[in-house]
Amino acid sequence: MNPQLKAKIIKICDEKIEKKGINVGLSFYAFFSNTNDDPKTLMEVATWWIETEKLNHFEKAIRIKTLIQALQ
């Protein structure tokens, strides 16, 4: 995952946590606009979320942030 995408995901997780609290849940769609204008990146995140990490549809933002920060 490229550094810009990682930074975007962390930023969105931080924003959601700040607005809704530490227990807020997200799906990978939270990192994209409602239009499918970047299908390659959407599939990259979906593959990481579903196949690599085997996450549920909704996961706590704090967990996603921690997993992203741990990526090399």
C-alpha cells in the first residue's frame, strides 16, 4: 500500500474517532467517495481488508489505524 493511501486511511480513522468516539466502526468504503472513480485503489484496499486481514465488514477505526501503521 502506497504511503499516500496509508496516510489518507489514518487521517480518516482519526477524523471518525474524533467525531464519534473510540468505538466507531468503519467499512473500507469509508476511504472512498460515493463514485467509483478509482477502482484500482478500491480493489487494493478491499483485497487487503477482506483477503489479507480477513476483517469483518465493519471494524473499529482504531484497529484499522493500528493495522495500517504496522504495514512496512
